Amino acid sequence: MTGLGRQPDPGRQPRVPILMYHEIAARPETASRLAVPPAAFAAQLAYLHDAGFSTVTFADAAAALAGETGRLPARPVVLTFDDGFADFHREALPLLRRYGFTATVFVTTGWIADAGAYKAGRRPGQMLCWNQIREAAGAGVEIGAHSHGHPQLDQIAPGQLRNELAVSKALLEDGIGLPVLSLAYPFGYSSAGVRRTARASGYRHACAVANATARPGGDGYTLPRLTVRASTSPASFEHIVRGHDSKIYLKDHALTKGFAMIRRSRAVLAGISRRA
């Protein structure tokens, strides 16, 4: 399902659209603007299939872009799902099986439906249970980490950061019996310290958001993704996966820059306050 060849050739790898989904659900089941209705998601997968795209996991794409493995297919695409909503199992997994597609699910371990003593924070909806996570992994879906309690990783103390990343990785590896090499930063936020900690915790690759197409030779711990949301039209989706996304995300880029300035100011003020 990966479509990877044998000879590494990082200089000639194609650019890779790494799509970011959350819920596959419609109103009134959810009020999230990031949720993609099941019918729209089905149409998107049908388009990818008919247009000759090949899905690869996030880990396989990241490794190929870094020159660690062989060639990517001519038209690669990565489907990622954040948080671990139960509708992935109900809505997405059957469609992936129909088309012979794969995907990557980044699971927030403290939100797993039957997390038990490891429950952390307030679940944002109906979440995957361990049996569903194991079923997805058994079907060839990559399971990645999305932290344990979904904090803003660049805003927490170093000890808590190490715990967030280590606990999530350990729980997932114990639960599915496979290595967990990939990480998605909650909210897309990271810093140099977060990325160093991710590497030290044993993650090989990580992704943010950025709303850009991933290119060969980039930072393997800040690989960009492209947001797919309820308002993404069929025409916009086609532009996104074909690499013509610059105009579609103009508003997102402006908001991201503005919010980044606000967050940096808050971090500076918080540091002054702690030293006072």
C-alpha cells in the first residue's frame, strides 16, 4: 500500500500533499468547522482514486522525503486524522478499505474511550476505543501520537513535555504492539525545544499544520499539512491535492502569523512573571 520503490533519490521526490482531517461527521452530530461530512469525504476519496493518487502513511512519506527510503509514487497523498475520533472507524475506515487506501491516525491517548486510569482532560467527542485502534492498525493504518492530554506543547514545563510525549508513545506501542514513529503536535504548535524532546523521545518524524505542501529536504520534525474542513469545496480540494493551494490558505496564513505574535508576547510575559 505504500508504493515505495527501492532506490533512494531524495532530490527527485515529488512534493507531497499531507491532508489533515479531524472528525468525519455532519451537523447536528458536530458543530466543528473542521469536521468533514461523510458524503464529502467519500467524494474526496473517490476523486483521489479516479485521479490516480496513491496513499502513503505519514511515516513512509516523511522517510522518503528525507531520503531514507525509496521513491514515492508519482502522485502521492497522505491522509492524516487528528485526535482519534470514533467516526474514523465508522466512516473513514470502510472507505479506505474499499479503495485500498491507507492513512495515519494521530491518537491523543488520554482521550481514548476506554483509557481507564490513563484518562486525561475532557474528551471533545466520541473517541476511538482500543479495539478500534488495533483494528485500524491491523488494516495497515499507521497509528501515531498526538500527545497524552493535548496541551500546547511549547507552553508547558520541560518535565511535563517529556511526560506528554513519552506516555503517549509508550501506551500506543503497548496497545498495538508496533513501533510508533510519528507525532503530530496538538494545535500544530512546536518550538526548537519541543522538537528536540520529540527526537529524544524516539519519534522519527513529526508534523505541524502550516497549510503548505511538503517538499523533499525539509525539516522532518515540522512537516507541513493541509487543512481539510467542512467548507472545503470539491474544486478547492482538487487544487489542494494538486499543489495549487497558495490562494486557498491566504486567510489561514495571515491568521497564523498574527496569532504567533500574540503567543510569543504571552510567553515573554509569562516568563517575566515567573522570574518576578
